[in-house]
Amino acid sequence: MSGGAPVRVLLIEDDPAGAARIGRDLTHCPGRRCAVIPCAGLEAALAALPTAGADIALLSATAADGPPDQALARLRREAPTLPVVMLVTVAGAGAIESLLAQGAEDYVLRDAVSPGVIVRVIEQVLTRLRLLREQEARLAELRAAIDGKNRALGVLAHDLRSPINIVLGYLEMLELTRPEGFDPRSAGYVGQIRQAVAFAQGLIEEVLADAIEEAEQVHLAPRWVEYRALVERVARAHALLARAKRVRVAVDPPLAEPLLGWADPLRLEQVLANLIGNAVKFSHPGGEVRIAARQDGEDILLAVGDQGDGIPPEIAARLFQPFCRGASGTAGEPTTGLGLYICARIAAAHGGRIETDSRPGVGTTVTLRLPRSCAGPAAGVDLRNSRKHSAKVSAP
């Protein structure tokens, strides 16, 4: 308390002599600077609160008409963050435990007080509260760091699902091409692959179960991208998985001319894999998923449309929030609620957005709208400060 601005003490005391003595102790204590705001009663103190700027309150147990616990409760209600030290008499010391339980930080016995005692109590209370706030801030930083790790793990686990499922799909196709079966040695290899895939899937599910949400920062490594080739490549990779569900994946219209832009191809493939995977997941057997890439003015549009049931309005309202889980896929496929959240953040990091048009009974089209060029090479965009992170949802 020595040096710096003085501690502003709200002194709530109905005894003029007592108030004068305490005021002298506070303002003349060597090495401590206190500014006293005297109030003759609780009502006067409550009226002074908005402009007093008090750091701490000294509340006399006799300063209000009624029990001191009621006066403390009222003061705490009006100023919940203001620390309160009670001034009690020896006769009223029996109520100390109750007053402390109701939020008083400490107490001073008025009958036995000596110069400097109140100042020391104030100093201890303010120091204790400062240390508590610092500890809470450190805990908040630690929790944020742990949450960030969990988010990053959740995103990684979510995106590992697609390549794992593709490996499994091609393995099944390989088995279908050999109706007579494999020789014992090859069959052993196939069994080992299946075991490894199952183990990886189990690890991914465990990480997803523990993850909270995606990391706050998306780092980009942009370069020139040929969007049509990117769309064709991702569509081919997912066509096999869709075939197992009797869903057709097609690029519409067939891509002929190059479509160039400056972006992170790995991140865009991540978005397309999520969007196509969702479209297949919510398609019925015999349905079709169509993918289109085109230029719209200065923007590039990558659209993925399905012929599913559409997105219910109550889900559409929170579609891009982390862990927004809707219905399972048409074949009972589980959802994590991370995919579209990740897509929206990647779009925002590029300076773009996700647009969703969903019609019940007709299907859903999700469009990734990107500028021709993003922030630049090796860009790291902190999405907490990004104004471009938006998602437009259109649903009847």
C-alpha cells in the first residue's frame, strides 16, 4: 500500500467519534496512503457507491437499522466485487463466523483496535485478493492452453477419418476383385491392414471424445492452386466410399479449363473432403452428390450439393458452432459436429466464407466462397481477430 495511488476506503460508521478516530488512523499511518470516504450509515454508503471508486469498505455492525448480516448482504448485493471488512464490538463477536460465511473478507474488534491495526487488516485483505486474482488468471491461461491442445487434437482426429476410410474402402474393393480369395500369405497381409485400420479408428474416436473444439489459429501455406484439378482429385477419392452406399459422386459440369487461385491446397482439400463426406453421409441410396467449381467475379465458388432430406431449421441456426450434432447419416453414420466448424474457420482464414442453401426434402448445397487470392505466402490468420469469419445459412 505504500507508494502509488492511495487506497480508497469506504468507511461506513454511524458513531461520529469512532469515525473520526478510524479516519485519523487511516490517513496518518506512516508508510501507507489511504483516502477515506466517510458515510454516516448504510444508506449514505449505497448512495455514494457509484461515484466513490472505493477499493474496500469498512462496515460497522451498528451502521444500519437491523442485524449486521442484513446490512452486509445488502452491501454485497449492491457492490458484489467490493471487499468488506466488518467493524464489530466484543459483545457482537459471536456473529463473526456468520458474517465471514456471508462474504466479509475479515473483521476488526473496535473495542481493542490500536493505531495501524485497521490499516494492516486492509493491506492483508487487498494483498490476499490480488494474489487470488493472479492465481485465477494463471489458471485461466492454463485452461486455455489445455483447451487449445484438445481442439487441435480434435481437428486432427476428425480429418484423419477420411483417409482412413478411403484405405478401408480400397481394401474392400481389392477383396471384391478376388472372389476366389487370397493365398495365405496375402490374406495375412490383408488381415494386418484391417487390424491397423481398426486400431487407428479406435485412437481417432478416443481423441475426438476428449477434444473440446478446434484451435483458435489456422495457419495457411498458400500457393497457386488449380481448383478444377483439386476438385476432380478429391471427388475421385470419395467416389469409392460413396459407391458402397450406392451414391454417385459427379463433377458438374465436367471441368475443362483451368481455374487458378492463390490458396492453401491442403486446407482446401480438407474442406472439400468434409463437405463431400457430409453430402454422402446424408444421401439416400440411389442419390447423387454433385460438385461444381466456377468463378463468380473476383471469387472462386466450390459447391457440393446432395439430394438428402435437408437441414432442420433448429440445426441450421447453429450449424457452424463447434460440436453441433444433428441427426445421424442416412445409414446411421455418426457425426462429431466438428466438420462444418472447421470448414468455416478455414474459409475465414482465406478471407472467404461458407454459404449453405438447404431445402427440406430436396437437399443441401454447401458453397465455399473464396477470393482469388488469400493473405499471402505462409500466412497465419488469428481468427479471434478476423472479421471475415462468417457463414450464411439459407433455410425456409
